[in-house]
Amino acid sequence: MADRINSPGWATYLRVSDEDKQTPERSFAMQRQRIQEHLLTSSNIPFKREYTDMLTGTSPNRTEYQQMLVDAESGMFSHLGLYRADRFGRNTVEGLQSATRLIGLGIKIRVAHMPSLRPEEPDGFFMFLIQMGLAQREVDVLKQRTADGMAAKMRAGGWPQRAPDGYVNKERLVSSNKYERWIEIDPEYSQVIRYAWDLLLTGRYTMIQICEELANMGYSRRGGSPWVWEDTQTGKKKHADNRLHRIFHNPFYAGWAVSERFGIKKGEVRGQWEPIITPDEFEKGNAILRQHDDQKSRNKKQFYLLRGLVSVEENNKRYKMYVSTPSGCRQSYSYYITHTEINGKRLHIPSGIVDEQIDQWVNLIQVDPTKIPAIRKLYQFEIKNVTHDNREETIDGLKRQLTRLKDEEGRLGRLLITNKISETTYDQLRKEWQEKIQRMEINIADLERETLVRVDDLDVALVLMGNISLLYQRLKGKNRATLLQILVKQFIVDVQGKIINCELNSPFTYLKILANEINPNTHESCSSTQVFVGAPKTAQRLC
């Protein structure tokens, strides 16, 4: 970057979002005028190019914005002019990343709203950061206000979103940039929706048959797409039954304002629009749909208790196992399989063979509740022995360094007062010392609380291991799988699917070793050596 030379010249970036289109103070013309007055006119650097986007600043996928970054990489300009920081982007993280990238390329960013701002300097970058943060806050506040307004409108029986099929959005200008908006029934397309409901309410038509009837009547969907069509690749007939499914399950058509987002349930708020069907017809239609659904035959989705946790061991080598659900003879099967071939073929182990062993394994891994006080006393003693001496010595050393740093800061102040160093040198050195002091104070605080954090983590893990069997029996399905993900790094099985070993996550590894030390006659459900080797570094350090 040191040898990089940018072609001298100004580039400007202007952006308006949808809400700015009719706001003169944020228009392209106003931004262009302010940049010209406060940046370009007083500069002797030539103007190269203007980049403009009409898109929300929260999205980095802006055509001209991305082109500006590409041109900056190629050194096409040396200065970038903005109207305000929020025109650059309202996503703080993305905006600051791009600003840092441009500054690293040697490009000077200037803001017409604050012409004296120098983002390439530490204080200037801090002010630019504040501007970007304020822009992000503006977006967040606007989102909250918009959401609150939408919720209030829905609770009053209005509809703040796009109208569903069979209705149209209407609006009229009340005052400058102020609109009254409402929903009206579509006199033409509402007939299609009503006809579809009439067919459903007979109880004689399935979704696909209703699509066929709509197509036979010459009806199309709101966007003009057909209800029935032929797939160009397979030649099979396709139906828009998913669209019908959404229509038939939408209480809007019965006149109800419903929103999961705002916690508004069916029957709470009556909409201000004309319903296409009655509430009784809606309930009857959904009862028919439930009856049709009960009559469907479908394959049960397979559940894998140990997804991502199984490896198979063969000839002293381990192979990761994945899940597979092949189907045949009108049913599906579940396997743990290897992607790597073992002895010339992939290994398939029925998931049930492995999963059914977990109930017994959980009982074996549980720590005897009567041993918990002894285990807790042991790891508190071990942690204190491992960390105390070195920790106290380290803390004392850091505190001595901290004292020296503060003395050095005072010496710098005396050198400045006696004019032995310049203010620029003083500012630079003082900033370096302050950063060192801050890092030192953080390190000291971390060391002082490190032992307590370790003990707290082990206490929580020990309580879990003391109640793991009861907890596992109370949980079902995915919750059981989640518990195993927390506890286990991997189960190792042989080629027949028998669990022969396991590796626990930290700090469960350490606790299980302590439990075995306290009660050496306990049957080990996992090899201590294998468990220890596979444990994360935290557990190894504690041991």
C-alpha cells in the first residue's frame, strides 16, 4: 500500500432511498449542491465521477456503490465526497468496513455536512464513527416506529401490508408527503377467490381438483400465471395448490386482522375491509381441509438422535458418519453411513442400533449425586493449586508494570511542559501509553476473576452430570439430541454399531475423570485416555 498512487481527482457518492424520493432536502440535486459548495468549489483537485444509487442504505448490494469500491481499488480517484455519513450507508458495520478499506487505499473521505472532518485521522475517524452510529440509530428508531405504527393500525382494523389476492391497496394524498391508505375488494379477481371457496365448501374437491376447475373456467392467478401448467423439463402437470393453501388458511378473507408478529389472534380484531367469506364459511372450509389432510398417507420423517456425533472405528482408523434416509417399498429407512469407503464400500449402520444404546449410556455417564461434594472439593483444590502461585505472581508483576506505565505518563507530561517534546509527539506517545495501561488493567481484572469463572463453569456442569439420567428421560426428540450435543463430542462405534468409546466435551471430561478417581470401581462408560485426549484445551489445562 505504501507504493500505491491514486489518480488525483474527486469522486462523489449520492444516495436516496425510497422514502427520500419526494423529500427535496435529501434529493440528488440537494446533495449535489451541498457537495459542490462545501467540498469541490474550494478544491483545486479535478472532478472525476459521480456515483448515484436509489436504494436503501442498509443494503451493501448497491450497483454504483460497489462500482465506486472497485474504482477505488484501481486508483481512479484520490478523494471521495459525501453529503452526510448516512448517505454512505446506514449499516454501521458494513459502512465502517468500507470506510476503513478506502482509507487504507489512501483515499480521503470528505463530508459536506462537516467539511473539516478528516476520517483518516484518529479523532476524525472517531467522529465519523459517531455519525455512522447515529445513522444506524436513526434506522433502528425508524424501524421501531414503523412497527409500532403497523401494530396500531392493525389493532384498529386496518391493514398496513400488501393486500392478499382478491383485494387491492388504495391511497390518497392528504398533505405533503402524507397519505391515507386502505384496502378495497378487487371487483374482478375477488370472483376467482369466491369461486375457489365455493368449490372447497362443497367438500367434494381436493386442492388439485380446485386448481383444475379454476383453469377450466379460464381463470389465472393474480400475476397472470396459470393454476395448472406443464413442466417444460419433465413434461409433468403442475398445480398451484400451494397458493390455494395460503388463501384457504388466511383469516383475512373472513374479515379478521391477524398477525403473529404483533400477537393479534384470529377473532380479536375485525378488519375494516369487506370480507369475501363469512367466519362460519372460513371455519367450515378449514375443517374440510383438515379432513382431507387426515386422509393423506405420507412417509414419517426420520429422526436421528446422534446426527453429527457418530464415528466408526475400523483397523485403528476413525471415519465420520453421516445420516441417510433411503426409501423403498413404500417406506423409508434411516442409516448412519460413511462417505469414505471402508474395505471397498461405504458402511451403513441402521440408526436404531446405535440410538437404542443411549439410554443405558446415559445411566453409566451419570455422576453419583452422593459424590458431588467430594468432586467439587477436589476440583476447587486442584484449580487453586494449579493457578494460585503463578496467578498471584503474574498479577503482582502486572501491577508493578502498571505503576511504571503511569509514572512514565507523568514524565511525558513534564517533558511537554518544559518544551522538550512537541504536542504532536506527546499526543502520540500518550495515546500509546494509555492503550498499554488499558490492556494491563484488563489483563489484571481477567486474572483476578479467572478462578471464580472456572469454578462456576464446573459447578454448573457437575449439577448437570448429577441429574443427566432423570433429565434425559424427561426430554423428548430434538431436546434429547440437543442435550447430547452439549455433553458429547463424539460416539465411536464398531462396524456392527456397538458403542465402544466416546469423547465428552469440556468440562465434562475433567469431571468424569475426577468421579472415576473418587470411585475407581465405577464402570467407565468412556475410556479415560480417549476422553482426555479428545477434550478441549480448557479441560486439559485444568487437569
